[in-house]
Amino acid sequence: KLSKRLETVASFVPTGAIIADIGSDHAYLPCYLINKKIAKKAIAGEVVKGPFESAVRQVREEGLIHKISVRLADGLEAIDESDKVDAITIAGMGGPLIVSILENKPSALDSVTRLILQPNIHAKVIREWAIKNNWALLDEVILEEDDKIYEVLVLQRGEMELSEVEILLGKHLLAEKSEVFIKKWQKEIENWERVLTSLDGAEPTSEILAKRGELLHLIDLVKGELHNEN
Ligand code: SAM
């Protein structure tokens, strides 16, 4: 059975899509998408040999070799024009790594109309990348599984303007303010406050002062949103 996290990612894959799952590990997601007849064809990309071999094994065991092509490649090098990929999933990595994968071979996105990204941390950099590269947030989900909180960002082509706080917290997630969302950001505020306290003892160099200022700003910004009823 697929994790709730990957099931959420899968729920945004358009029916009939040709999908590339980059950093696929066991290829659980592409196997699920083919078995459920959501995707028409899939590519599972992996840059590390061990996970690549697990993906090959899984796809064979499920009898899906005609529908899923498993490729050993770095990021979007796993796909080319002739694949006509229309949706890409990248899950279970940090936001900065996801962005670096997207930036490494922009031409691989030419045929793509939807990106479903699941950063474990720093979703903010994905929203910044999206604004710069003409992708807009179609939806966002925040969920908790096994005591971890995950965000899923769904992007389609289009222009988008976000405020500073929407970039940090997520436009849709902020509008919804779910319990999990509040829990995540309360924890972040606690972390920032802890760092702030630890800076109290430090010599006030310009760097320390800048860091303090930045933390105070973030705490203020996010607290303001959590306490604001709409
Ligand atoms: N996507 C799966 C999931 O969400 O459960 C697996 C996540 S696993 C934590 C991250 C995987 O991404 C690892 O198997 C790693 O080898 C792979 N990976 C990291 N950087 C990559 C890159 N540049 N290209 C392809 N795969 C990459």
C-alpha cells in the first residue's frame, strides 16, 4: 500500500498522463499510477544504483515493464523530447534539491504541463522558482504521516504573484489554515525563538545582529498570520 504522502502526490496526476517520477527509489509511485490506470506510461528516474536496481526489480515483479521505463540518470536527464512527458513528480527530497533538478535541464519541461512536487523541507524555494519560471500554484496540500509533516505543491503553467508570507507558508495552505499547518508553523516559531535565545549570549557582531533581525521578522510575520482569523 502506498503511503498517504505518495497517495496525495498521485491524486494530482491527470488521467492518461505520461509521467516521469524523478528520484523514484522503489518506483512505488509509478507502479501505483499504472496499476490504477491513472498514467498511460511512466518513466522512473534514479541517479543512485541501489535505488535504481530496486525500481527495476519492483517494476518486473509487478509485471509492468511495458509501461514503466526505469532509467539510471541524474534528474531530468532521464527524459528527452521523444518521451512526450506531460507531468513530472519529484517527491521526498528537500526543496533546494528539487529546484536544482528542475534547473539542470529546463528543456525537459517543454512538453510538461503539470509538476507535482513534494519537498520535505524548504518548500519556499520551489514557490520562488515557480514565480521566476512562469509556473503557478494550482493547489497545495499539507499532511502529517508518521509524525512528519509534508507539503505537496501542484504547479501548472501561468503567471503568479505571491506576497512574502505566501511564498513562505504557501498561498493555498495559508488560505486554508488547517490544523497540521498551524502545528507546523508553531513548531517553526518555537525553533526560531530557540535560536534567538541562543544568540542572546553571543557577541553582537553585525552578522549576529542581522540574523537576529531576520528571525524577529520571521517570527513576527508568521505569528501575525497564525493569530489572524482569516
Ligand atoms: N520519491 C520517493 C519517495 O518520495 O518516496 C523516494 C524518495 S528518496 C528519499 C529520494 C531519492 O531521490 C533517492 O532514491 C535518491 O537516490 C534520489 N535522487 C536524489 N537526487 C537525484 C537526482 N539528481 N536525480 C535522480 N534521483 C535523485
